[in-house]
Amino acid sequence: MKHPVLALILFSFLSQGCLSEKTCSSQDRGCNAEQQVLSLFSAPSGVYIYPTSTSYQGNLSILGSGTLDASLSVICERDRLLAPIVDLGCSKVAPMVSTSLVSFNAINTFYADIPYTGTPVRGPKGTIIADDLSTLFSADLKVSLSTAGLGIGSQFYWTFSDGSGAYASDNCNNGVDNTTIFNGAVGSTTLVTAGTWFNPTIASCIERHRVLCLCYHPLSTVQGG
């Protein structure tokens, strides 16, 4: 072969989503070589929103080390390969949920490598939802999350946030409660108005809702550093 280095790089990229035959399936688009190659050249630049495949009660701290932030990272990471997003090359994830450590509207202070300005926020198929993360809450959404391809059965998803994306007092006791004692803030997939779509109401922590996550190319990659 004339270009062994190029072939090795391509093989490495195609293999990153397929750790073993046991984890690969026809639904795992990370194991589809053709789609991965096409994604390299056709997926528009952006921070992509995707839903978890599982609905959770309000005790979102159940995974990982048992803390809310660590658990949310696990929740988003384990669904990344199955996420129905056109950009199969995005490698980092972040939850669209506020915690006591970081409000979602300041997510870049916790995930320092996330593109915060100048990179569109997109739905799974590439539809632009907002110009970038920095303006996500300062203006109406360009389209609803549902219109952008995030119709998730229920119109609600956990945010633990107020309408501006800040940590809310309704947070299922910081993600440890799954009873009727506490409530948690939820967002809507059908609203677009600034100040309302991320927190139109609250839900009992015993209810089950999905989590929305972000998938992105880290800034060091985007900037070529």
C-alpha cells in the first residue's frame, strides 16, 4: 500500500467506536465505517444535542462515583455511540443539566474545552437551534428542540435549571432523590421563547425523564492546537 500511515489513521478512527464485537450492533453507527467516513466530510460544524436512550428518575447521581457531575458524565458518555447525530466524529460530551458545582449557562467553566462562542448549537441532524452556547438563553431558539429532531416521546427532560440556565432550587436534592418528597426542574422540547423553554415547570423526582447531552469537538481540535 502506498500510504500506510494514512491507512493506519483511518483504521484507528473507524475503530474508536467499536471496542469489541460484544459492543457493536447494527444500531451503533460508530461501527459503520461508511457512515464514519462520510461524517468526516459532510457533517456541519457544531455542538450537537442528543437525548439519552433511557429515561431516569430524579436521582441522576446513581452512576459513576455517586456524585451528580460524575454520574451525568457517565450517562451522556454511554449513549454517545448510539446517539442519532450526523457528526460521528465528535468525541467529548457534556450534560444539559445544572448542578451545585456548575450551572449549565456556565458549562464552559467546567468543560473548558467546549466551543462556547462562534459554533452553532445543532439538533441531531444538523438543524441550527442557536448561534452558539453563549447566546443559548439570551434569545429565542431558532426552532424548538422537537423541530430540530429531539422529539423524545415526552416533551420534558431534566434540567435542574431556571429559565436562564442557572442552577435551580428544584433539583431533586442535588440529584439524589427519586421520591415524591422533592421536585426537579424540567425543560420543554416544544417551546422556543427565551426564559421559558429550559424551565417551564417542575416534576416530581419519582417521574422518569430523559437527559439531553452535548457532543462536541474539543477546542484544541477545532483550533488545530
